Amino acid sequence: MKYIEADKIGSATSPLGLTKTIAVVDANDAPRAGDVVVVRALSESVTYGNLELPSGRLAKINRNDVLVGVLGKRRALKGFVGDVPAAAKAGDQLHLLNMGGVIGVCKGHHSSLSDAIEVEVLGFAAADPNIATDNFELSEAKTKDQRPKTEDQTRSILNIGDRALKPTGSLENSAPVVIVAGTCMNSGKTVAATEIIKQAAHSGLKVCGAKMSGVACLRDTLNMEDHGAVATASFLDCGLPSTVDYGDLAPVAKAILNHLNSFAPDLIVVELGDGIVGGYAVDSVLKDAEVKAAISSFVFCASDYVGVVGGINVLQNLGIAIDVVAGSVTDSQMGEDFVESTYGLRAGNARRDGRRLFALIEADLEQTRIELPLAA
């Protein structure tokens, strides 16, 4: 075991509360998503050259910077595509897949981006009793839900799942949940979700926020807090660097909702990252009966009319009706009017009239809490 001093730590490692002094081992013969890796930046990028720190601040990545991130997958339609390597050791070259510090083998990227930053593996973070980490806890409720140690978790390589909310098959009684989903990334979901949170908080409601799918980054949940959310959580708090190829994501979604309900909110606003079709397991959340029962409003974001039509059809197959259309398709009054007159759906725009968008959602909040049957 050797020790390395890092220059920058990626926010994807935040569940572990790491310091910049990292104990490492040279090789990882069976890498898992979430394993903590220490790398050296071999290149810089003009279009994708920042690392989000655990504080949420963006720091420029300079050539030869020593970075701490986690192994993970990404399937971004308008970003990078990458996978966890089959094996990795010191000296191997990988790539930075997102600004949160998710690292893997890049297999392609959107034409608008420059190549992913190349990194050289220096080692994999290992548990060391001589190095203290921050006592990072979400709350007492999280402590009660700590994932139990398994044989696999006793290996020396640190993984963000070592301190995580435990997936659960049962959703407890919940505050009403507003789901914000969309056609794909950059369709207006985060703007809609944060505006709803802001308007709800201004109206006197106690609001929590959640990000349930996507790739690990604190930006969106911090944005929710900046707009008035009293507490937030995401799949990262469940030990996932991304939700790519996760399978059934519903137990993760329920763990997040149970945790947020421990704060006794009046409303929970959930953003589903990426699109309702894609590789991030969004559909598995929307298929779950308990999650559906907790939804008070389903807000769908699209960039054009065809996206609205596609969303209606896909969601109908999942047994979900759209309550409000938002996103860039409503950025002009013409779009908002066309959606309402042609498709018979209510439409509201977060940028032009956030108060009206929230009013449409507030009309659906007929009860302060939704009673869900407890699991047998």
C-alpha cells in the first residue's frame, strides 16, 4: 500500500468524505461501478474541462493534476458514452466521463464536444485506519438504513456503496410527489423542477428534492437546495455513480423517498435524469405501483411537438398520464397554446411564468399526505 496526495477530489466520491491523502493499491482485477480511483490528467479540454468538487464548486482540470474519482458508466445522448473497464492497474489509461468525476473507458461522444480528458491510473483507493474521513451522514434516518457489510464489501478497495442508503422494496407513507421527466437530457427538466421547488417554498410549503437517475453530479441537487428545498438526495446517496444498466431502479427510488419523508415535507419534487427512453433505467421507476401511487403530478418536458406525442405514447404504455407539459416546447406562448389546444394537456413554462406552472401542480395537491399500504 502506498499514499498519494490528490490535487482535486470529484463530487462523485462525496458519500465517503475523503481527504486529499489517499492510500492506494496498484491493481483492481474485478472493478465495480463506484470503486474509487486515483488518476493523473494527461490532457485538458476546452468544452469539458472542469471537475465538480464535493463542495459543488467547479475547478479547472490542468494537465498532470492528480484527481480522485469513481469508476462508472455513462450513456449520454449529448455527452460521453463509456464503461467500467474489465480490469485496471496503475499505468492504464482511462477517461473522465463527466464533471462529477465518473471515470471509465470512453467509447464515443457527442459531435459538439472535444475528446474526453485522458487520465492515467495511479491506483485504487484502499481502506486505511491511519487516514480519517469526514463523518458523513445524511441524517439519523440514513444511519438506520445503512447498507450492511457483505463479504464482497470487506475487500480493501473503497467503493461509494460502502456508505449508502440501502435499496428497499417498500415505500412508506409519503408526501405527495411531483415527478419531472422528459424526452432526453437538456429538455428543460432541471429548470422546471427547481422552479416548482422555488414557487412551492415561497407559498409556505416544506419541500424536498430528489434526483433519481442519471450520472453522479451534485449540481442539480445543490440547485434544488438553492431554490428552497430543505433536504435533497439522489442515487449517488445510494452508492451509484450512474444508473446505467442498473436494472430495477425502483428500490433505489423508494429508499430516496423514504429518506426524504423522514424530514416530514409537504411535497417532494423528483427529477428523473436523462429521458423516459434510454439506458438509465428510468422506465423501471415509472412501472412501480407504489411509486405511481405517490405521484400527485407528472410533469413532462419536451423540446418540440413530436416529443410531446412520443412522450404521451411511451407513458401510456407505462400506465402514466401526463398532468402538465413543460420544457423548451413551452418557451414561446405559441408552443404552450398549441400543446393545450391540440393535445388537450395543460402546459406551463418555468422560465416565463413559474408561478402559473406551480399553480397547475398545486391544483393536484388535494391531500397533504398520500397513504400507501405497508408491505406485508
